[in-house]
Amino acid sequence: MIGEDIHAVLDKAHRNASSLYRAVASKLLPGKPVGPFKYAGTRKDAGNDHVPHNHRREMRGYKVIAAWLNSVDTKANNTLDMYVEEGGRQFVKHYIIDFATSLGAGGYGPASSRRGKHGAADIGNMILRALTLGLWVEPFEKKLGEKISPSVGYFDSELYDPGDFAFIIPNPAFVDATELDGFWGAKLVMSFNDEDIRAIVETGEYSNKSDEEYVTKILIERRDKTGRYWFKKINPLDNFQFVAASASKRVVSFEDLAVKYGNWPSVFSYQAILSFSNEAERTSGSPSPSRSTA
């Protein structure tokens, strides 16, 4: 490249009021790159890769996290495997990379309000369009072309649907995801409190404070929507513990995540049914189940 080539590229890039450009750099991963991984099957040249990726909960539950972050491009090309050595062991480590189409960014300009509504080939939507002669107007179409600002692009919580978020191409792990996988992903999303999200967004160093506040607000609203949706799908009781309250008393405690994160009212009662594996245990006593809300 010569100077003229560089200027031709930079002329197409956004500059702030001080004529400065904002650049992005990716961290160089440790180890030797061995190519991307797939969201289905295993890697044949990795000796410790025994479980098909589409059967791994962290891959299937990632569906919920990606939807929260408005990240629609979850294809294999946006992954990278590195052959590493750690603690005297050599193995392949999987990485998910390239989040250029997340939040309100569209890769090449701002994201569209269409994001997350339909994939690259939505047959059902194509048929609906044909039958209605294109007269059916979807809610997101009323916002086409809108953007919050050059720094944010288009990023909303109003039209976000955690249970019906579409990715550009079908992801095999996401297709196989169960409600339990969704619950697992939602727990991770809900674990970020408002202060966590605000601190993370601040690292983006938005030029305008209003953009920073807006992205923080939308992430919080999308987080809460995610929790409300998935915690209704699965009984949200978690973190069970069986502890000794005294020499003769055992207590079962747990957290109701929907109550903990404010998705449901805090007034609840719980009923437990205890069963025993043999008659000796059955006749040794009749402990009373404890009730706990957190």
C-alpha cells in the first residue's frame, strides 16, 4: 500500500469533531492458530475434544448471551482454535472472536432494525410476504433507517424478543438448545448487575456521554427481558444447599432467581416432598422441609 491507498480508505471512515479516527485492534491470542471450530461435531485433530460441540451447554447457552448483545453473526468463521501449552500440557483451546456485528454496529455502518428478526433465508417470512403481496408491515420496518447516533448505530430493547431472536444463519448448537440451556445462559446474563454493565460500557470510551448512557440503559433493559422470559420457562430455583443447622436438624436452602433479580414479586411459599431410598431411613425420622426465598 502507498500513501494514496491509505488516504482513500480513511476518507470513507468517520472522524470526530477534532478530525480524529477511532481504530479497533484485536488482541493476538497465545499459541499457534489451527483454524476455526464448528458448532457441531468434534475436532478430529484435538485429542481432548470428545463431546460434540452442539451437545455442549456452553455452546447452546451462548444463544441467550449472543441475543442479549444483539450479536447475530455466530458462524464458525467467527471462531478460532489455538494450540497452546499450559502447565506442561499441550491442547487445543477454543475461542469465539469477531464481534463486529454486535450491539448497534452493522459491520459496515450502523445495524439495521431488522437485526434479530429474520435470518438470511427465512422461508416462513418469504411465504408470508408473497401471500400478503408485501403489504404486511412488521414493527421493525417502521424503524428502518433509524440510528441513535453514529457511535451507537441502531440498538433497542423495545422490539427485542429473547425467545424469538434470529441469527444470520442457523447455528447447530442454538438449534439444539433446550429450555435448560436457555436457563443456564439467562443466569449468566442476569449475573451482570447495573454497576457491572455501566463499568463495561465505560471501557468503550464513547465520545458522547449520552451514547454511553443509552447503551447502558438498553443493555440493562434487554438483560431484564432475558431473565423474565427464561425464568418463566424453567423453575428458577437454584443454588441448593443441604446444611446442618444443629446436631439434629438439617436445612435445605435455595435461591429463587426470579425473586432475587426482581423478575417476580418477593412473596412466595414453597412446598417440598421428601422421599427416602430405604425403610430404615423412612422410619428414622420425618424432617420438615424448610422454605426459603432469596
